[in-house]
Amino acid sequence: MTAARSRRSADRAHSRAASAIPQLPPRRVVNPYPPMALLSADQVEALHQASMHILENFGIEVMSGRALGLFEKAGATVDRSTSNVRIDRGMVEAALKTAPPRFTLTPRNADHALHIGDDAINFTLVAGPPNVHDMERGRRAGNYRDYCDLVRLAQHFNCIHMLGNQVCAPVELPANSRHLDTYFANLTLTDKSFHVSAIGRGRALDGISMMAIARGLTLEEMPENPSVTTIISVNSPRRLDEAMAEGLMTMAGFGQPVCVTPFTLMGAMSPVTLAGALAQQNAEALFGVVLTQLVRPGAPVIYGAFTSNVDMRSGAPAFGTPENAKANVASGQLARRYGLPYRTTPGSASNAADAQGAYETMMALWGAVLGHANLIYHAAGWQEGGLTASFEKLIIDVEMIQHMMEFLRPITVDEGELALEALGRVPTGGHFFGEPHTLARYSTAFHQPMLSNWQNYEAWTEAGGLDATARATRLWKKALEEYVEPPMDPAVREALEAYRMRRREEIGADEP
């Protein structure tokens, strides 16, 4: 490259940097404040005892012969005719002794390693919607092109620490092998960790194997190097289906973290009362924790919570409600009672990236943060109760996440921050605009939002009068322009491609 071309490239890079979307630098997010306690110690204990009663007397249906065998061997009461498993509190206590209170999740770029547990907070991209939406192209079925663009946005924004399991379903690809394509996109378009699909053993093992290739590890080395995780959904009330059980056992067997998450919607899949729903959620989550430890004592596991309510007039799920926010706080108390990392979600039932979507998400987000969640799943892009991944909502959520990150920065009180000299120099009735203390700090004193508009009405109108949603459209398009694909060794990429092609051929049309 000539010197002139080098200068032009440098000038273009400088120009892009100067006009880049303002965002916070990569950093580990820690919650420095005491966790909120909505429940008294006696109430937490009452919920624990109710959960033990559920596990000891009602049991959980387990639709996996292999899992039933593990429970039988451990001394649980197993009814093979109904697949019902009852476990006692001693089995729960034994599992909690080996389940680690914290762990590190390391993707192919070790700079993006995540601490899961203690006071750390990690935010993930939305996962699982069958649809996708933006304001220019409207609502449409999930597809691989949109999938890749959403993944690129997750890589671009520093506050998104991890990808979920399939940000949208690429429905044009074969259902039995599309996970190979989404894993490939996750590993090549980002260098962050991601959640694998654990619907059965095959999908989970493919995710573990492809991350091992990307990291240059063998499968035998993966148990000591957790890199991917998954969500295991309990079919509430009290059922663990075969695919979820097999996925859980595969992940735990290879030492990869499992997040056991009951989906307890009050009034539908759980009692209509918050206490009853929390007791059921707690029992189902602890049951999954026990299974991980029966597979591999010491396997990392996360206490998952997803308790909200339904609209009792229609039966439709509701999210971001006061009940949902309280459940997020209370579930954190339960997770801490057991010494487990904690996951929850800030959801919304809004069908649009609008005010409802923002205030419901923020309501639930506050509950998650006050409850000291370590993994805030579906944090960016969730719309329509999780049925749609929205480009505009992703931008709005990134704005809210960054606001929350700045809120979590402790207040500094020292000589420079107290500004007594400046206070003494400015006369009564004066101002601080020209004060040296202000001039030395003005450019970094306050958080700079990327989406908010602080122009006066006349200037805002002259600039087009765009509301936040319209501005979000401009921002996701600009973010895709700014996106830089993380480097990958060509040999590693070829190995991933070879694995994808081989497994696609092996799966064929037979595997469901």
C-alpha cells in the first residue's frame, strides 16, 4: 500500500471514528449496590419449604429414560409408569454443595470472557423469535440474512455481552440443521459467547464442538474451559421433556453451563398468586439443578427465573408488569439463598417499538438489576412478547442498557469532585459554564446518549422532527455500516465450515 493510500485509509478511519455512534467502551458491569429485598427471611424460608413439599410430594414428570435412570441411581422415588420423580431435600442440599457459585465463560476472544456470579451483570441479545421487524420492511418471518445482521449489531454494541440462542429463526433453512448455520454465523461474525440450542443431544453437542474448534480446544478440554451455555426450559407446571433433559445432560456432561428456567405465567402455567408461582418456579429450577449435578458434580449451573402473569381477560402473556418486576427481585433472593448465579429477563408485550415497549422493558429491567441478576437474557431486541426480534427495539434497549450501566457506576466523592475551589470562585447568582473546573471536565462529565434528542422544539422540527423510533431506524443502519467483522484464522474458519458441512450431511432429513 502506498503512503498516499495509507493516509487516505487513515483519514477515512478517523472520519468514521469521529462520527461513530456514541457508546460506552467494553467493560465488566458490576452492581455495587446492596440487592433489594422484597421478601423477609421468613418469607424466603416459607417459599423454600413449599418448594421442598412440591418436590417431595408432587414430583416432576421426566420424559427421558436416561434421566430417570440417574434419579433412580441417586435414590429418588421414580414411578416408571408415569415418569414421575420425587426427590427429597437431602438430594437438593447435596447438589447445592457441588454447584459452583460463580464461573467464567470464555469465547474465542478471551477479552470478551464473562464472569457469571457475584455482583456481575451480563446482557444478552434477544433469542428465539420466529419473526423479525423493522420500520422500513415491516414484520416478516425470520430469515438468515436478518439473523446475520442482528448478530452483527450484537458484535458492534459493547453493552451486549453475549448472544442468545437464535436471535430469530431462519425459517428458510432446514429445521433439523439450521442450528449449524446459526452457530457458524455466531462464531464468524462475532467473537462473543453465545447460547446453544439444547433441544436434544445433537444440537447441544454441535454447539460445544464448534466453539471448541474456534478456540483451538478438544472436546476433552472443554469441561475445564466453559465457553457456551444454554437455556433449559421447564414445561411448567412440573414437566421436563425428553429433548430438554437430553440437552441438559449433554451440556452438563461436557462441563458447559446450564440455565434452568421454568416459564411460570401466573394464572396459566402456575398459580395466580405470586407466592404460589415463585414456589413452583423454585421447585422446578432446583430439580434441574439437581440433575446437572447428578450428571457431573461441579458442573456450572444458573438459577433461571421467568415469572410473569397473563391478561386474565384474554389469557395473553403480559411482561414488564409490576408483578413481573417483583418476581425478578424476589427470584434474586431465592438464587442467593442457594448460592447460585441468577438469570432473568426484561420483557414487553408491546407489538411495536413504542412507548409501551420501552416502559414495560424498563420496569422489568429495574427488577432484574435491583434483584442482582447476573445474566439478563433477551435484554436487547425483544418485541411482541418474544415473538419478534426488532431492529428498532434493539437500539432502544441498547440505549436503556447503557443508561443502566452508567447508573451502576458509583458516585465518586473526593477533592476534585467536591469542587470547593470552583464553588468559591463563582459569585452568588453566577454560573459555572466558563469555570476551569467545568472546562476541564465538560466533555466527559455526563453520559452521552446515542438515541435521545435534546434539541429544542424548533431545532428538532427543522431537523425532521423524528421521534425515538424513527431515530432508531437510522442508528441500526448506521451501526451496520460501522460494523467490523472480528478476525479469524482462515484455517479455523475452514475447520468450522467442514464441520458444518459434515454434520449437515450426517443429519440429513432424519433428525427431528
